[in-house]
Amino acid sequence: MPIDMTHIERLAKLLETSGVTSIEIDDEGQSLKLVMETSAIGMTSSVRADAISSSEETLVIAKADVAGHFLATHPWRAKPFAEPGQQIEAGAIVGLVKIGLLYAPVLSPAAGILDAITAEAGAMVGYGTPIASIRPTAETA
């Protein structure tokens, strides 16, 4: 039976809530390895967005939906997708995760002002790794 995204999402949620840092599954020619970032363990959140309370405001976090290497810019361009202080719309691309020859976009879960890109360019990121923090605009908060 092929492993599909719903199984991977469910496994990642179980890892996150149970405090387990990794799992590896080998079955009939298929292999899957999930590794959770230790800062993500114990935090229960949605896949794409998680509201984090601070003393002054609430930030919305854009997270990686896949594991791979984070890119803040398109490989053919020098300018980043988004920069801190920039107004962005919900669904705007804030970065890419490179998986082999494929690139998966990291999307902003809400409209607002990009507060920071929290992932380092070129760094290996896991499923659910925080990539960017956004200060939602008044109408979306």
C-alpha cells in the first residue's frame, strides 16, 4: 500500500504530540523517515499556522509542509520572496523547500506584515518547521 500525504501528516502530528523525535518505516520497497525539530516537540498546532502569544501581539507562523532544504529566494533570482517589514497576502510564497529536484512553496497562512524569516537559507527543515512569522493585519487578527 503506498504511503500518501494524509498518512504522513497523521504520523507527524502523532510525533509532535507524543514527544517522539523521529520514526523510520520500511515496507515492501517503500521507505519513509520523519524527523521532528526538537523545538517543535510538545507544541500542538496546525500544519501551516500556529498562533504564538507574545507580551504585545500575536504572530502567525508559516511552517514547512515537507522536509528538505529551505530557500528564501527562487534559484533563478537574487531577490527573496518576502522580506521583513513587507506587507504580504494570505497564500503569498515566503520561501521554498527543495526536495531533490522539486520545490514546495511555503505559504503565508494570513495577510499581514512579515515579521521575520526564522529558517536559515540552505538549512535542512523538517515537516512543521517554523519558516516565517507574520504580524496579522487588523482585519485578519
